[in-house]
Amino acid sequence: MISNQILQSTIEGIKAITRIDLCVMDVEGKALATTMSNAEEYENAVLSFVGSPAESQSLSGYQFFKVYDDQQLEYILLVKGDSEDVYMVGRMAAFQVQNLLVAYKERYDKDNFIKNLLLDNLLLVDIYNRAKKLHIDIEARRIVFLIETHTERDTGALETIRTLFAGTKQKDFITSVDEKNIIVVKELKSNEGYEDMEKVANVILDMLNTEAMSKVQVSFGTIINEIKDVSHSYKEAKMALDVGKIFYSERNIIPYSNLGIGRLIYQLNPPLCKMFIKEIFDGKSPDDFDEETISTINKFFENNLNVSETSRQLFIHRNTLVYRLDKLQRMTNLDLRVFDDAITFKIALMVVKYLKYIENLEF
């Protein structure tokens, strides 16, 4: 269904060109969009016209036209004037509204198709048949962006995204399958790659931060070459968003192709993870470490196990840092100054984050 705002904008544009007043009414005689002030006076006349077999009618200085949506009467167009010129304007206006109905219906059908495609609700033969019917290229380079907003049903963010991709001749699709995520299925040029997609993600982020005042995270999957693989790129983008929340919360943009070790941990089963943590920490938990120990560990990793630089940034003596690392070694049997132990400890911390994420999902 066309929004009343679009209808209003359309008839105002026609009036600006022709200087003729128009009104679009529903089949119950209620004005949906109008440039005249007395449209409600013609409610009964419209109801009579709806029940007549005529496609157009002239009455009391006004002309009436029927507008159909796939053989179903959808609107009555009321045009002020009874001359031949006014009749031609009315016919043209009715034709314009008719075309808007077709365009919006196709847009709805495309949106519905893309949603089912993303969610794997279509058989392969249906994908190709519906894509052909909706004039969507079957073979084209595409990628899926997933934008998670921090508020549900963020219409401001959705409209900003639609505006950003408005000039792409409907080759890009913007939709959503839940209340917090906006999905962009973007078609790529032959020379575009992942670096270009990183730039697109940054543009999305900047636009939403500045115009929609929305705090968001953006992820994207891998580039696919056929329409049937769109759901594959979507699942990758979804996984990237989850992995980013767990392990890379400081990042606002998370490409699936750059998940690092977080990708591996995310695909481990929880019992195996718990067994690993028990082996490393012997029943203890990193949550048991005091704040001083945690800040020391984090800063030591940030500085690539460099004792001198870490002590300088923590504003402590080198020997104090060594004492803290020795204390941690006694607690865990892991010496963070040894590369293998440092890797084990780092992975263990990531596994603990993953287990916490799983526990929160269960609740």
C-alpha cells in the first residue's frame, strides 16, 4: 500500500504543474491525500461511484476516476473541473497513481523475497524463478551488511540507510528480519573488494552516528557471486556480529574475514571449553583476580609482552611488574613472559568470555 505521504506529494506535484485540485480517496469515501478543502462533501458521491460500473464520471463540476490494484478497486481520484483538459489531467493522474501501486507492490514483493532468501525459506528452484520474475539478477557479486542498533525499531536509522543507498537503481536491498538489525544486500562492481566494503561500513557508521544519532555496530560477510548464496553471506555477517560482541567489543566494524582466533573459539562446544578452563586455572576463574592483576595482564598484552614498556605505562617500577607476574605464575602455573604460556593464557581469557556469553543467552 502506498503511504498517504507519497500520495500527497504526488498530487501536490501534479497541481503545481496543472493548477488543478485533486483528491485521492479510499473506497469508503475518506480522503487520503488532497489539495482541496471540501473533499469530505463528496463522500456520498464517491460511495455511489464505487458501486457503479463506470470507470469515470462527471458530477457537479468534479470528475471521478477509479484506480485499480491488480483488478481490485483501490482508490477513487477526484479532480476539480469538468472540461476536456481537466479530464485529460485526471486520466494522467489516475495513471500515475496506478503506476505507483505497481511499483510499491513490486518493492514489497522484492522485500519479501529477500527476507525469505536470507532466512533460507526458499527452495533453489523457487529462488531462480522468483528472482527472474522480480527482475533481480541471478549472477551478480553481492555482500551482506548487518547493522545492529542499540534500540529496537530504530526507524531513524532505517530511513538513514535507505537514503544512503537510494541512488543505486534498486540493485541494493535494505530490509530487516528482527527488531534490532538492519540488513543491506549490496551489489558490487567488478573492481570492488573487501577494502571498499570496509569504507562502505565506515560511511554507514558515520552517517548513523551523525544524522540518526544511533550507536550501531556493523558487520559484513564474504562476497558471493550468485543470488542463492546471499543467505551464506548473511550467516557470516551474523556470526561476525556475535564474535565481535564477545571478543572485540571495542570495534564498531567487524568483517567476517577478520575474526582471528575468535572465530575458532566461537565454534567450540561449551563442555570442551569448560574442560579447558578447568585445566588451565585449576578450578579458579579470572573473575577471582583483583583489579590490579587484571589491569596488569591487559596492559602486558597490549604492549606485546614488553616488561619495560608495560611498567612505564602503568607508572610502576620494573621490579614491581616482575613481582606481579611472578604472583600470577604461582596462581596459574603460567608465566606470561614465556610466549607459549602467554598464548595459552590469552586464549583462556577469550574462552571465559565466550562461556559468559553462552550463559547470558541461556538466561
